[in-house]
Amino acid sequence: MLFGYSTIASRDGLISRKTMNYDTQGTSQATHSITARLLTLSLVLISPYLYAQPNPLPAYGADLNQSSVSGLSSGAFMTSQLYVAFSELMVGAGVIAGGPYLCAKSWAGNTLLTNATTTCMNPLTASVGPNTPELVKQAQKLSESGAIAPLSNLANDRVYIFSGTEDKTVTTTVVDQTYAFFKSVGIPDSSIRYDKSVNAGHAIVVTDTTTACPLTQPPFINDCDFEQSNRILSHIYPELKPATTQNPESLIAFDQSEFLTSNYTSMSKTGYAYIPKNCQAGQKSCSVHIVFHGCQQGAEVIGDQYYAKTGYNELAEANDLIVLYPQITPSNTIPFNPQGCWDFWGYSSPGNIDPDYYTRSAPQLSAVYKMLQRLATPAQTNTVPE
Amino acid sequence: MTTAAPLIEPKLINILKQWRCFSHQNAENLQLFCSAFTPVHDSLQITQQVLKQWHDKPWTLPEQPSVDSSALSNAYRELIDIQQAALEKEQEAYFRYWTTALTNSKQMINALQGVSSPQQALVAYLEANLDLARQYQEDVSEQLTDLNQIKAAYTAWWQKTLESLQPEKPQ
């Protein structure tokens, strides 16, 4: 909070100096002085709320070559997008209730939005679900053109996929195609863990919450007696150590806006990250795991429930893993994103009939990539990467 | 000492507030619906996507002798599946509307029993109707989702069928 506090301190200093001037003008102005002091006090008390501005994301000299990503629902679609587009950095991914990469491009006769909300979530029959052979072809073309990283990078990776049997929002029919897509682009079957046996609703699974496992209701964090973050990370990083206590001071808020090049990303002003103690000290070059929340799950909607209470931070502390939690905010106008979802159908390029939401230069993906670059910058350097 | 009965029943004020809130929410939803409705953009997007797809893999109506019979029977089977699923969705929707109407009628009859003043009758009537309006709104929303699903399925089936019926090009 150094940046924000310095701004607040300078404003308070200005007000204090003015108050002292009042005091030097004699007792007849005592009333004015008291009023001014009260005004100063009230401003000091409310100024953190008026002027609070998140810090820039600090540099920690992170090792990006062992990065990974996971997410739920729209965050799972975003996971596939980031994972495939920047596969040269990735060693694995965790997809909870999400469809395959480019899913909204399945059927040319439907709009991207229609495909996203039907084909990619709950298709009428399995035969009109995600068109995986076509999606693989399109991904290969993008890879050949350099719009995304070579698909061959994925061959050595490890992927976790999950679909709850009670999930009627993104059905198992769709998630099956995520599994098919990853196999088609060269990830060996032995490296994919596909779990579709749990009677979970549409949610991320934790061990300690009030929402029962089969339900689908806000905040979409369900109790199914296991910690899904643990399953994801232990699959991607087989040597993972058991979770330890998270350190509240390691959880930081940062300014996302400096990474945005478009006004239509629907990304919040504030993002969050968990930086374990050993990674803060600069003694160790830590790997990074990115976590994407689902629709109606951003911090502005459900507070810290996703970025502080889904079990990632406890594992991060034990394993010296930086966890990055980029955030989306709902938007009812332009861009049209009333549920606060990650973009997997093109809302972040309003008016464009062929929107880019899936390549390395897509508005949201490039913003997250810049955050990663910042984390990888050697400590003590804070410049926005080009 | 007895307290005078209020001129307006507190429950009536409460239910009127709820109606106002419901109307406000509906206005917001309508605004969101209008924002999502972009017919020109959608038409252009579909045209562009279809042309691109056609450029990569030209679709033509197949000539009779060259039709692959297994592809044709597969397409026919998938169409039957879609029609069955669509029919089930429509039946579910009618069942939902019927249940809503029935439940509300019972609720209305029960609510009006034991009413001792015109204001209480009005409260009971407004409460029952608010429940009905909310339930119908949910039903309509669900049916719109179903219709969108059905439309998307037929479109996808059409593309899939055209592609599957194209004769294999020699390598």
C-alpha cells in the first residue's frame, strides 16, 4: 500500500499546514480552528476510502517457465485460452467445468454468444455440442500463424479436468470435449486426470463451506469433502508438499488497470496475488499459478471468498508458488458483461464481428501476460512491460 | 387505553413496496435484454463466419449418386435425437406453466379465506399475484433458454450434415 499511503500522507500534510495557519491568527479564530481540526480529522478518517488506490504489482523475479493456470466455468474457458495461447510458459492447467479452447467458434451458423451459451454450456444433444475436430483445426492454424504458441508445447504438460454429475450449467457432455481437445493436440492420456464422478453442482470444491455439494448457487463454492485446489496443483506439480497456514500479509491487492490497453476488458481496477514469504525475500525464483474465478465470483461480488478461501494460498505458502488472481467486474453497458464473466465469446471487442479473445494479443489475455511479465521482472524494478 | 388501527394496513404498504421493487427489477432486466439484442451485428457475424467456413470447406448440396448412405443415416438419427430432445423441452415448459397456474390458483383461494377487511383482501390478492408474476417470469426465462438451445441445435445439425455429406476429395 506504499503508493496509496504516500498520496494520502501528502494530502493530509497539506490540510494540517492550513490548520496551523488558522491557529496563528489569534484566539478570535479559535472556533474556526476547531472546525478546521474537526474537518482535518474527518478527512484523515475517510481519506483511505476516498483516495485508496491499489499498489502497482511488485516484481519478484518469478520463474515463468514452470507456470500453470486453473479456473472455474468462464474462468475455465479463460484457463484453456491462456494455457494454449502461452503454452511455452505452462506446465499444466486445471479446468473445472469448462469447454474446449475456441468453443464459441464451433458452429458457423450461430453467433459466438449463442454458441457460448448453448453449445459450450448445455447443448440440446451431444451431437451438437462443441465441434472439437473443427476447433483443433482452427487451433492448429492459429499456432502455425504465430497468433498462439506452438501446440507442440503441450505434449509434456499435465492437465486436470473436472465435471460434477449434478452440473447442469456446463454439462459433462461439454467437458468431455475439453478432454477430447487436449488429447487431440497431443497431451498423453496418462497426463490428463479427468474426474467426472463427484455429485457436485456448478462450483469449485472445498472442504469447509456451507453450500452442499450438489447445489448450483452463489458463491459457487461447494463442500464436497475435498480441496479441489489441492487436486489441481498436486496433479500439475507431482512433488507438491502438503498445505500449510496462509500468511495474511502475503495476500496483496494490486492495480490491474496499468496492464490494460483497452477500455472494454471488463477487468476490475484491483487484482489480487498471494506471494509466499520465501518469494517476497527475493532469495528464490518462484513459479506462478494463475487462478481465474467464474461468473459472479469476482471480488466485487463475493469479496475474498475465491482468492482467500479456496485453498490455493495454503499450498502456495508450502510450495513457494506465487498465485495470481486477476479479477473481472460486471458491466451492464459496453462491454456487455452483466454476470462478470471472463471473455470466451468476444465481448471485450464490442462492435467487432470477428473479435479476438483467444490469441496472445487478445485484450484480457495480453493483460494477464503483462502481469506475469511483471512478476518475472527482477525485484526492485517496477515498469509496465511493453 | 386502546390503540387505533392504522389507516393503511402495514402489510399493504409492504406488498406495494415489493411490487415496486419487482417492476424496477423488470425494467432493468428489459434494459439488459435490449443491450444483448444486436440483430445487425449478429447477422454480420454469422455471414462472415459462414463465408469463412465455406471458403475453407465449400459446402454444396450433394448429388444423389454420390451421397454416403452411412453419413445420411447418421444425420437422420441425429435429427431424430434433436427433435425428441426439443419435444421434451417443450413438454417440460408446458408442464411448468400448468404447475404454476395450478399452484397459484390454490394459493389465491387459500389466501382469500379468513380475510376480514377489503385491505386484507387486497394484500392477499397482490401477494398471490406477485408470486405468480415471479414464477411466470422464471418459466418464460427458462423457455427462452430452451428455444435458444433448440435453434442452436438445428443450425449446428444443418452445418454438420452438409459437411458430412460432402464427397471425400482425392488426396
